Amino acid sequence: MRTCRNIAGAMLVCAAASIVQPAFAAKMSGNYTQSGRDDSFGCRAKVRAEMGIARYTGSLYPDFGPRVRKCVQANLGGSVPAPQQTATRTVAQSPSEQARPVKGEKPSLAREKAANRVSRSDTADLSSARPTSEDQFKAPNATVDLGKRIALVIGNGGYEQVPVLPNPPRDAGDMREALKRLRFQVTFAKDLNLEQTRNAIAEFGRAALDSEIALVFYAGHGVEAYGENWMIPVDARIRADGDMRSEAINLKTLSAEVAKARSLGLIILDACRDNPFTTSRANVADVKSEITGETLTRVRSVSKGLAPTEPSGNVLIAFAAKDGTVANDGDGRNSPFTAALLKHVETPGLEVTFLFRRVRDDVMSATNGLQQPYVYGSLSRTEIFLKPSSPKPLGSVTR
């Protein structure tokens, strides 16, 4: 009977020890703090992550408990700073998987093994929550609803009847890339004949009906006849002023198409070069214009630049050189006018009229004052930006 009582007593002692020992071990290791088993600051988890150890293993490391207490004190307003939280979290391990050092194994090696057991999903969560540099520094223009923007870009250089112009195709190609970065839907073509030019303009006009901005950039030969301005296709055969109507494209045709845009119709002409078609044509007096029906006392054959124009509504027309003067084709990759335009067209927060002021100054500086770009037309007080500097609508009224 006494033997049975001894056995029962031993069993009770073992049961009590199994209950007390984990709590004692937890208290000794720092898993138990003044703020309770589950401290509200998560200090035990932070320290475990810093030390690279699994749960329930704090008793193996003498410095675990003091570090936990420092963390709690810091969160409670103490003077001891909280340890820096690392980017990874360890996964709760079962007792059989805990990083207990085996006989002959260094404690640092055990910590390294525990640190390597990181959940893949936890790592993915952390990386997805961390903003990338692209998100942090995304241009404001990318977040603004700029509306529909369309552009027709033409570069005519390979003329059949006159010497080739080397720069217009390159000018047009570089403008295409700049406008694409400005979120324009760009139709690009080079060395178009008359029929191809008419088709491109007609398609562009249909697209302009519901656009915010409609833009035409033309580089190539442009001439003036009967007080009108004409864009010359590469297959043009112009022997007299009367050939213009059947061989060229009137600037007013382009103006009517871009005027369909709600906010801005913009025509940019790098086309005021020396006219190669003048050698076979002479000045004519008292000729009736086929376009306006007016009798002109003196009609200047196309010899220098373009004629002044007066667009209406929301249309601006920019010439590479002022009416009556010629533009330089340039010796580099681009003409002076297009080079200046490419330099400034993507400047954030530059209102469109100030854009052409900067272009004017740069061109005059590059040509020693011999070439002065000119802009025709007037807009309302609504500011228009090709590239806004902040998340604003397309136009913001200045009062």
C-alpha cells in the first residue's frame, strides 16, 4: 500500500513539474515580460527575428531576455531605443524543428540555420508592400487623365524633281518619339506623295473629332503662292503657280482638321526653306487668285518663306521662320528649329505659348539672329500643357 502511495506522489510531482518548468524557462529566457505573455509591442518576435532564432528557443541565448526587456521599455517611453526591425520574419517551428544546437555545434551556426527557415509567402508580402523606386518617383504626368491626344507627323525629304532634303525625315522621326512619350497617338509617315498625304490628312481629321489636342508636325518643302501657304509632296511637279492646287496641300486644309480638337489644334511647320521650284517661275502681276478669287496687284512667285496666316478659334500655327524669311535645314541631325523644339517640348509645367518663346530664343541664338520662329493665332486664358508638372486637368483657368 505504501508503495502505491509513493508511486502516486511521484506522478503528481512530475505533473506539477511539467506545468511549472515551461513557465519558468519562459521567464528566464525573456519570453515572459512585465506586460504579459503576449506583449502588445511584439518585442519577443522582433528580438527573435533580429537574432535569427525560432520560437521557444530564447532560453538558449542569455542575451534574449535583456533585449526583450529593452524593447518593452523603449515602447513604454523609456530611454533605451528599440532595436531596428529586420525585413524578414521567421516561421513558427514545431519543437522537433527548433534550432537547438547539437553537441559540438556552435550557437552561431544554429542561429544561421534558424534564420534560413523563412516563409516564401512572408518574403513576397514584404517585397510587395515595399514601394519600388519607379512607384516613388513616377512622373505626375503619368497619373493625369490628359484626354485623347492625336498627332500626324510627316517628314518629306526624298523629292523627285528637286534636290533631296536630308533632315526632314530625321526631324519627323525624333518628333514622333517625343510625342509618344507625351502620350499622343501618333501617325507617322515620310516621303509621302500627294495621294498618300490626302489620305493621311483625311484619316487624321476623323480621329480629331473627339480629341483634346490635335497636332500636325510637318518637315519638308513649303511654299507660298497667291498669298496662300502650301505643303509640297515628294512627287510634286510645279511649273507655275496654277499647279499648286493640283500638286500641293493648302495649309488651310490642315487648319480645318486640327480645329476639330476641343482644347488645342496645333500645326508646326519646319517648312520655310529656300524654295527650289522658283527657278522656272517668274513674278506675275494682276493675277486672279484661284483660291480666294481676289485680284492681286502683285503676286510674288514662291521665292522666300511662307505667307502670314490668321488661324481662328483654338488653333496655333508655328513657323520655323517668320513669314517672308527662310529657315535653315541645319548641318547636324536636326534643323535648328526642330532641335530647339525637341529640347523644350517635354519640359514639365511649360505652358504651350511659353514653349514656343523658348524655341524662338534658342533658334535665334543658334542662327545669330538670322532665323526667327513665329507663332500665329491666339488662345483663351486657359493654360494648356503638353506635359503638366502636377496632377491637374488638361486646362486650368488662370484668373
